[in-house]
Amino acid sequence: MSKTAVIYCLVTVLAWGLASVFDKVLVGPRGLSPWTAVFLRMLVGTAIIAGYAVHGGAFGEVRAMFQMERPMFWTLVGVLIGSALLGSFIGQVAYYQALSHADASRVIPITSTYPLVGAFLAIAFLREPLTVHKAAGALLIVAGIILLSGALSQQSA
């Protein structure tokens, strides 16, 4: 992995880690309902991204997408809808629901294991290689989920 990729990964970890704490405050005991929190977060995020898109020239890329051959265009539209539905809607609402019902110190690490699912799907459908390091990492993630969930304790807190 390149140094640039590692730096972006670390920025992602820090940003998502901080955002997770903000998310818990949003839906905490004095906060908003998960549905309202997701709506407002997406609304603010859309405004920020729209500003960046206008400044960064993303609309040219969107125009080029509309000029693609129809099969590729519709493939991208389908993938976009699937990504938005799963990631921005179902996943986000379920995450906020989990935060509203459990400690952030458990919810955040457990839900942050979603890359494990993505890695397995990439191996299965994108034909990415399964290496010893990937398998060992996956086992450690599963062990972490078991420990954090309290599945091994007499009383799950």
C-alpha cells in the first residue's frame, strides 16, 4: 500500500472516529431521534458536498456520465442507487438506531467492522486474492466483535 493511501486511511479513521462521537451526542438521551439525526446529517453533508462539487468541477463528470453508452450509464445508475440505499439510508439509520440503544464504545467498533463484509465480497465477486494476512485480520476482527458484544460474558451489559 502506498504512503499516500496510508495517510488517507489515517485521515479517514480520525474523521470517522470523531464523527462517531458526534453521532452519539446527536442521538443520545437529550438528542434527536435516529431518523431526524440521519436526515439532518445528510442534509448538511449534501450542502457541503454540493459546494465542493460546484467548486471542484464535478458537474463536468456528471455530464460525461450522461453521454456514456446506455449499458454503462444504467450500470452506474444502478450501482449509485444501491450504494445510496444501503450506505446512506439503511446503514446510517441502523447505525443511529444502534447508537440510541447501546454504548458508543461498543456500537462504534462493532459497526466499524463493515469493511470485513466488503473484503469478503471483493474476494468473492471482484476476484481479489485471499491472502494469509487478510484471513488472519478477518479472524482478529471476528474475535473483537465477540469480545465487544459481550457474547462470552455471563451478563451482556
